Amino acid sequence: MQAPQIVFKDFSFTYQGQTEPTLKHINLTISEGEKVLIVGPSGSGKSTLGYCINALIPHAFSGVIEGTASICSMNLEDGDIYAVNKKVGTVLQDTDAQFVGLTVAEDIAFSLENQCMERHNMENLVSQMAGVVGMQDFLRQSPQEISGGQKQRVSLAGVLVDDVEVLLFDEPLANLDPATGLKAMGLIDQLSRETGKTVLIIEHRLEDVLSHPVDRILVMQEGSLVADTTPQALLGTALLSGLGLRDPLYLAALRMAGCDLSTLGDVSSLDTIHLRGCMDRVKAWHKKEQRSINTQEKPVQLELEHISYSYDGLKTVLADISATIHEGEMVSILGNNGAGKSTLAQILMGVIHQDAGHIRYEGTLLDDYSASQRSTKIGFVMQNPNHMISCDLVYDEVAFALRQQGYGEEQIKDRVMDVLGLCALRPYHHWPISALSYGQKKRVTIASILVTNPKLLILDEPTSGQDYQRYTALMEFLSELNRNTGLTILFITHDMHLALEYTHRSLVLHDGHLLCDKPTSEVFADEVVLHKANLKETSLSLLAKRCGVDDISSFIDTFVRTEQETRSRATKVSQIPALEKPLSAMKPKRKRMERAKKEGRKFGFALTYEETDSPLHRLNGVTKFILFLTWIVFCLTTFDIRFLMVSTIISFSLLFLTKIPLRKFSPYIIGMLTVIALNALFIYLFSPDQGTRYLGSRTIILGPEHARYSLSAETLFYLVVVCLKYFSIFPMALLFVSITHPSQFASSLNRLGISYRISYAVALALRYLPEVTKSYMHILHAQMARGVDFSSQTPLKKRISSLGRVITPLVFSSLDRIDIITNAMVLRGFARSRSRTWYMQRKLKSVDFIVLALIMALLAASLYSRFIGKVMFWYPF
């Protein structure tokens, strides 16, 4: 008998500010080496229980504790969160948000840095743990550039370096495509078997978790532990469906066929179930219930003709995509993470424009229509409702797009209330959005798009983060919309259940290519397509094979149709009056862009660290920082044009040495030149004789002798000197940001005496600046999809007002990100000690001392000339 490791006795917890407890009288014991699954609908208390196990409660989330809890022999209420997390390793749901390192190796090393481990030992352990999770070949890569499954592995390695006793996974499947999710569960199972660690998995995708065995399942509901049993005992009952959780598909099919589950042995897995006595019954049910589906083809609504796109001009994201969407269809767009699904959606919306090919809507060529114009016919609902919502009240959020389009308040009021009724939100029209549940927020975002009367709706991962009950309610609502209003709906998803149950046709993407376009049931019966697209074979297909069913596609169709017929319908949806603004009546706002092949690389405006093998990159972080500070002092203290000309030449030469294409810097250089020119202009306007004052002579080269604004050679020389001063600084600033790894920078600050907490805060700001830029663009695109026009043809006042609608959700989403990062850092020991070591820290080499000596010599020469030689301005004329 293994010793108890986690013990809750009559434990209750009430969050600060709430009156009702979130956890109620929990009695639970988990022993060493157990593998336990924690399931339950959203809001049941699963995550709160996890916060107690990793000690975020009560140390990060305050509240009232009743009863007792012991984690690895430490009392929860009185214990040290750092001590607990030396024993409990947590892999959070949002892997992107918890990465704090710029490379895979650095992120794995984060906990070791906080323990002040020597760098040599740290490197060995990082390499070892990367090998355990199969990431030894990716140590130098950015966590943002690897796949979803690889991110999970990196997060896992980051907690394994502590040799923890308990591994806690918070919804590990949430952001993974099906095949990657299966591999992730395999890795977790392997670690459980080989290391003997206690494994806790919080997840509502029951069937996917049970692809590998677990010892126990804990079922939570409304804060209480309502079941603590084995998978076999739980799946053999009707408890799951009674709690709004989904039975595995194979069990649902066996129940439909009338099989007695009690005679089939261990039903927790299709591999352990005894089907011999049930095969004939399954085949008979299929033969009796199967129907031929006769669908009448409707007019073509949307046509994609050879669409191609690349973000950087080098790597193709979409290649030669052609497809047609008919009126009233519900179509799923499937594929692995990074297949190009979201990029295709953005092209359809018009927020980015394809490099080649054409898009037609009801015969009208859309290529030159802006996103705001397309929004009258094509609506887009983002995965995260918080990225779309920018108003405080439900009514204002739904009315926002119509107000942007200039409709009168009376017309807006009637239509908004109609749409709110359509979405079962009318009673909440005066509510603050912050008071709504996640599912209700999702409906608000749908309502905010439906109010513009689109004929085609695109939804990005609509069921992400929702349990089966809420998932079903949302999907039934959308299905009812489709049936009663004829709305065409495209689902971008890797949720196989969604695709199977609600779409008859699927477009499958793989590496930017259209792998296939055929009925969904045929997709999930095609092993070759599933393998290529990183999808996985459903348990329905496997059940059909084991029972000897010949037509697997028909078997899947029969199951889906039967389940749809037995499912209760959502609230009936009725038509609402249309807004008459035909697309054909609008004129394209922008001129046709050249869509032929584009040469070279595209660059954005996000200035970040760029990894190359240049000699400048190899300099020590301390060297780079001192060089940058000394350079600023040098440029600001000299007015000698000889030094300034040399410094300008040096700074641009160093930019070339970085091996980063200068086109990357061109937007910033152009911007800086503009600022410098304006600065010189204003100096001249306010003090046209400034050069004469400094140089003591006045040689007119333009204008009358005694006129105020006559240009003298001395003033012109002075303005050139001032421009060179600032212009010689700016390239070095670009250089410093581009070649200085944020963690190297933090390490340098720390070595120069600045607290490591402050140093790391600076590093995180640099680390996440590109992510904030991406979030900004993401939210900007969402507002454009709602009809907000940011083009130059829109009045400046309106553009500024619209920009506020982007900033608000950006701020709130950034604050959410900060909370997640903070918790992730605390769970891995940050700020526990007074000092820390740095994985990226390197010793100064001879080349560092040479560079430092050269810059100091240049500064000394400048100061000598200025203060000893008394040469402030060197004026050769």
C-alpha cells in the first residue's frame, strides 16, 4: 500500500469577495504513484482543486479555507508555495503564456536558475531532461516556433528538472490537434509508468484521456466530489450523461445498438472491451438505421481560386487553395496546428490579402474589397471572446458595428434587440459583459457579428475551453441558425466531434495545401488523410472495423444522424429583418494590388532579437550593454563633426555585420530620419542664428543679409552636426535590440548590480513585446471583421475612436497574460531566493575586452578633444 501523498479532509474554499464556496466538503486521498483523472463540467471546481494541490491557493488566490489539506506531507494553509512546488510540478493549460525563455533550453532551465545551480550543471541537466521528452534537437529553437505537442513536451521538461513527486496537468489537450493530443497522453502515460510519479490530469475530454489507462476518475460537480471510482465502474453507469459530460463515442454507439454493457467486460477502453457477443447486434443496427442521404446542391456562394499566401515572402503558408462553398452549408476546415486554417480565414475576411488567386462572393470579385466592406456579408467570430469585446454593456457591444456603419439609433435599437432575442440574450441587454459566463460572452460575440446580417459566418475554434454541455448548447444554437435562416457557417477547428456531428463536409489542410474536400464521414474513414493531417481515427471507425462493418463512412453517418434525432432542439430561431446593403453596390476602397509573384522577404514593424551567427551576436551581454551606454554618452557629449561622421559610419557598418537584412530596419530608419528632419526644422524656426552664436561668424548662403530667416553656412553646419548626433545614436539602438538576447540583457543588468527581479522584468518586457504586437494585430483584425474601417479614407477622429476599441481588449488580454506568467514563474520558484544564476550568462572573452577598450578609447579621445583641446565644434571653413 503506497503512502498517502495528497489528503483533503472536509475541505472547503471560498474565493475572496464571494459568498458561496467554490469547493465544498472535499474528502480525498491520493497515494504515491497513482494516475488520476479529474473531470467535471465548467465551473465544477476542477481548476480550483488543482490550485489547491499546487498551492496557488491560498498564496496567489486569497480566500477562506475550512477543513484541512496536506500536499506531500505539507499543510496547505501554513505551507510555503515554493516548498510545495519542489514536490508538485504543474503544466498549465496555456503553454504559450507560461513560456518565459526565448529558447527551449532556457525555458527548461528556468527553475534551475531560480535554485542558483551552476551553469555547467544546469546545461547537463537541461540536455538530459530534453532527451527524456524527445526535445534534445530543439534546444536552440524559440518555443513559439515549435508545434503544440512540442510545446507540451517543453513545459513538461521544465517541471521534470526539479525531480518532482507529483505532475499536475491542467487541460493538457486544450490547444492540441487530435493526433498530437494522443501523443501527449502517450508521453504522460510513459512517464507515469517509468518514473512512478503521481500524475493528476484535469480535463473534460474524457475519451481522449482514456486512450491510455488511468487508475481513478474523480468527478466534480458544483464544487463537490460526486464520484471517486475506476474508469470501468464510471463508464458502465449513466452518471456522465447526467452530469452533462460526454460518453466515449464507441460506448454511445453500443448503447444505440442495444448492447448490454455489463456483459462486455472492461468498457473503459475499446482495446479491453469484449465485443464478440455484440458484433451482430451492431451490424444489424447499422443495417436497419442507415439511410441514403440525398442533398440538393444549392447555389455557389463563395469561390476560392488558387489562393496562395506567405507571411515573410520565404515560407508558403497557403499554396494553390481552390474550393467552393454553397449557400446554407456547414463546413469544417480541419488540419493540424499550423496547417494554414486561420490564415485562410483572415484572407476570406480581407484583413490580409492573398499573394495569388481570387475570391468571389456570389459572383462578385472580392479581391479589392476592404475588410469593413466584406463584413456586411462575411462575419468572423474569434476563438477568445475577450479579444473581440470592447464595450462594457451587452447592448452597446452588439450595437457597435451598426453605429460604425452610420445607422440611426431607432433602427439600431430594434435590430439589436431582435438579434439579442435570437441569441437568447435579450434579458441581459443591460448587463455588464463582465458579469456573463464564458459561454454567454461567446454568444455576445456571435450576436455582435449577426447584427450586421452576414450571409456567411466563420468561427475559429468555437468549442475551445467549453465542456460538453455548453459545447452542445452553442452548437445546437448555431445549427438552428443554419436551418432557419440559411446562414452558411465555416468552422475552423481540430475538434473531431464538432466536425463529425455538425458538418457534412470538410476541407482538410496540411502544410498549406488542400489535402481533401469531401464528406466528413469519409474524411474520418480515410486512414491516409487522417495520418497526413495529424488527425486521429475515431473510436467509431475502430468499433466498426472490429465489428466487421464494411461501409465505415456509412456507419459514422448513421451514428451522427441517430444522435441528432434524439438530441433536444435548441430554442427556435426566427428570421430577423435584413439590412439592405448589397455588396455589389459598394465600390472597392483600395486599388488592386499586384498579386503576381513577390520578390524578397516581407517584414513587419515588430523590432525584436534576431538570431544569426554574426560576430556581434557572440559578444557577451555585458559587453553589448556597456557598449550601448558608452556609445550614447560619446554621441551626446561631442559636437565634433569628425567624431560624429566616424560614429555614423561605424554604426551603419555594425548593422551590416549583424547579417540581418537592412530591409528589416528600413521602417525605423525612415521614421527616425523624419523625426530628425523635423527637429532640425524646428531648431531653425525658433533659433535661425544658432550656428552663428556657437561659431562666432555669419556667412549668408541663402536670403537677404539682414533677414531673420536668411540661412547662414554656420547655422547649416550646426544643424548638420545636430542631425548627425542623433542619427549616429539610432542605428546603435537598433543594433542593441536586434543582437541582444533578452535573458543576456537581464543577466548583464544583474551582474552590474541591478536586482535580478528588476532585470528579469525588463527581459520579459522585451520577450513579450512581439507577443503583444501579435495580440494587437489579432484584435485589430477582429474589429475590422466587425466593419470597423481603419483606412486612410476614414476621418481621423473616427479612426482614433476606433483605435480605442482595439486598445481596450489588448490591455485586458495583456493583464490576463501577466497573471498567467506570474503564476507560472512562482510555480517554478522565481523570487524565492535573494539571488539566481543565469543559463544565458557567459564569461567575458578577449574579444569582449578588445571591443570595450576600443569604445572607451573613442570616448576618451572625444572627451580629450572637447575638454583638454577645447574643441567643441570643429569648423573647417
